[in-house]
Amino acid sequence: MFGHPLTIGGAYELEPRYVEDRRLDPRRDDDTADVYQDMKLELFYQWSKSLSFFVQSDVYYDPEVYTESGLDQYEAAIKLTQAWLLMHQILDSGFSLQLGRQRMADKRQWWWNDELDSARIYFGEDTLFAELAIAKELGSKQSDQDFIDAVSDRVVRLMGDVIWQWDPKQNLSLFFLS
């Protein structure tokens, strides 16, 4: 596209489920069957060696196709999972900047594994890697919600880590989260 590569990808998931006696009481009419469906779509565009764009969305539909009680319901929504701009190796330095809704996770997923609206700066060379990010939810990213979850509303997060890898199998990592 415009002389640069555009990568389009996606996945479709279909998961039928039947739950019998959810409340462990065989006399209750609470058996359900649903057919969860999820479709992910990704677009990655590399404008230049140092500028890239990425968008990922998720469309899901979860209807109850059978309920023993006769009360059926469904969930359906479109969710913006990620949408970011990456400026890689700014001015041929070791620094990169990523802005937008992006996945924030540490390798071990001890502290963080979520998508957040954030600004993140990276520094990397052969044996040293560091990143610093500031994140704050800017609005709902899901079509069936017009609010920010109360747990995340008005919360500003500051995150960072430094990794010194002196050997391919040995490194020292420092993390912080505020």
C-alpha cells in the first residue's frame, strides 16, 4: 500500500459449551448451552523503517442457544484491543517511542498483562534494554460499554523495567509499577 507492506491477519474461534447443573442442584432449571464466537482482525502497516502502525480489533458473539429455564440471552460487542504508532530508533539512536492503546506485559506476567492507553519509550542495545511507560484509560474501547471500568477510572500508572543480559542465559531484571 503506497509502496510499503500492509499485513492483514486474523483468527476465528468457535467454542460450543454445555453446562449442566451450574449450581450443583439437580432440581434447578439452570442447564445452558451457548456457542461462543470470536473473530480477531489485525492490520500492520510499516510506513518506513522507523515508523509503523498497528490496529487489532475483536468481534465476539456469545448467544445462549438453549436454557433449561427458557430465559435466553446473549452478549455481542466489538472491542478495540490495540491501536498504536511506533517510532523506531528515533534519529538513529537506541530510543523508540510507542503511542496508543498497546499491550503492556512483563515476560513473566507477574505484574501486568493488559491493553492500556499509554506512551512508552524504549531503549535497547546489545546487552541492555529499558522501557518506561505512563498509562491512563482514555475511554471505553468496547461497543457495548460507554464507560471506563471503575477500577481503572482516573488511575495513572507509571511502569518500567531494565534488563541487563550479559549472557544469552543470564540476565538481571528490575521492574517497577506505580
